[in-house]
Amino acid sequence: MIDVPALSILAKSGRARILGHLLAHPKQRFTINALAAETGVPFATAWRSVRDLYGLGLATTESFGNSTSVQLNERSPAAYALKNLDFPDPHLMAFRAFERELKRRLPNVSVRLFGSVARGASTPASDVDVAVAYGATGYSKAAVLEASVNAANRVLDDFHLSVTPLLVKRVEDAPK
């Protein structure tokens, strides 16, 4: 069973990224610098996350010189439980939030995911590439662009992930 302090680690997106990265690479040791770089979180957040994970028994640490390395503690019951949870992909969650927000503003637009997230090859540093089709929707390109930028900014605020909208005029709307 996972206790409340262990769940509190997941309350912050940076800390959840750190834990998710360790869970995805349980046999690998990372320096805190490397862990911060690979997950796209600030060094201070990575350092605090490692300290908290170590305190909960979810990680082991080893010091060498001025560096500290960290690895998932696979003997921890909480780590075992977390490895068996199905964590939703934050990039897919950001895409769905973008789509909901944009359709709330402009219900007739069509939104499609493409790029590394669509291929299942995203990294923590990946942005979310989306195609936004306009034309027969009755919205001007300027209106779709403004709504897309506003929705992308909202997702950035909520998920700390960048959404990159590409506006595409529908083929059936192109001049003949």
C-alpha cells in the first residue's frame, strides 16, 4: 500500500517526472544533474525530489566526489506498487486539454495530434504538435490562430508542456 507522504511526491509535476523517469529506468543510476536534464526539471527540483524519494525509501543514493547518483529502490514496497500503476502520458493529457479548451472556444474546429507524441516517442522535453483545421468551420484564420494560442497558453500554465499548433486549411475548402 502507498502511504500519503509517498503520494504527495506525485502532487508536483516536476517530482512526478523524476519518479516516472526512475520507474521507467529502474536499473540505471543517474546523477542529479543528468536526471534534471533528462526530465526537463530544474536542478533544485530534482535535488529536492531525490531527497524526498530517498526519505521515503523509494530511491537509493550514492555520493562520489561532489556528485550524488540516484537509482530506484526496487526493494521498496511502494516502488513496487508504483511500478504496477498505469500512469497516463502527460503529453496525451496536455493534448486532450488543448483540444477541450479549443473546442470550448470554437466547437467546429478539427484537432489532430502528430509528431513524437502521436508516434509514442515523446521525451519529457517534447512539445505536443497538433494540427488545427479551419476553413469550412466558418471561423477566420485569425480567430483560429488566436484561440489556438490561448488554448496552448492555458495548457502551458496547467501542464508545463508546450503545445505547438499548426493551422491547416481543409483541402475541401481550397480554391479550385
